Amino acid sequence: KTLNLNGIMSVASQLLQVEKRQVELEAQVKTFQNVLDKLEGNNWQTHFNKQLTKVREEASKMEQSLQQKQSENDRLKEERNIALNEVKELTQKLRQLQTPKTGRTIDEEKRDSVRCGGWMDKQIDDNIASIANAIKEATVNRAKADGKNLKFEQFNPIQAQSQVVAGINWRLRVQIASKQFIHLTVWAKLDRTYELTAIEYGKSEADAL
């Protein structure tokens, strides 16, 4: 009985120590858990607040940049509109300067002068010489048909004018002898052939072509 009692007392003592130790451990675990929860809560909240602040700062910077770009775009648009208005005004002034009293522009006057029979002086060159040579025989035959007794000692174009039509009209002053001149009108066709359309006889070098 004594041994059993001692054994029981020993077991009871051990159980008390285990329970005490368990309570201490549970208290430590609870303390650690509270501290851990507090640390984790503070850390996440701080981290979240920092991230949120950073995002807000970035968003503010982006908004400021967008406003600056919008302002720059507005300024550029205004400058473009001013430039376009200046170009428009200059164009109108230029047209006014180019408009003669007839109310038509200089370019229109030039086009009409050519289209409606404006003759232009031309320098004698190989092309004009070839035209004269091409219509020489037709000129001689026309003169004979017209009853003109001309010797045609030479056939040198000394003055020329051109007129744009369906092809080109040419007027040539041709010297055929000493102090003898004739005026020819020649049609240079689009197919590169020539047709003698008129002859004026008895011309002097001073006569208008």
C-alpha cells in the first residue's frame, strides 16, 4: 500500500508538472500569436498604405503629364490655326496682286493669249530652219500658182513667231533675194507634218511680221 501510494503521488506530481508546463506553453503560444498577429497586421497595413501612396503619387504624376500634354496640344493647335490664317491672307493678297483690271489673273490672261491667238517671238534655231526647208518647195509652187515671178535665190528665215493651236502655227519672215522678203504662215501639225497656209509677198525687212 505504501508503494502504491508513493507511486500515485509521483504520478500525480508528474501530471501537475505536465499540466503546469502545458499551461505555460499555451500562454507562450498565445503571447507569440498575439505578437505575431499584431506584427503581421501592422506590416500589411503599412505595406498597403505605402503601395497606395505610391500608386496615388504615380497617378498624380500621370495626370499632371497628361494636362501638360493637353496644354501643349492646345498651344500647337492655336499656332497651326494662326499659321493657316496667315497663309490664307497671304494667298488672297497674292491673288489680288496677280489680278489685272480685267478681273482675271495673270496666268488666265497668259493662257487665253496663247489659246486665242497670241503670237510669241521665237529665236531662229535649227527647228525653224528645218520648218523653212520643209515648206520651201510648197512656197515656190504657191508663188508660181499665184503668178509671182520670184527667183528664190535664197530661202533663209530671219524672223519667226509661234502660236499654239492643235499643233503650232508659225509665221516666218523669209529672205528670198537681196532686199526681197516674204511672210509665210505654216501649220505644224500634231503628226509632225507641215502645211503652208498663207504667203504675203513684197515685204521689206522693216515690215511687221
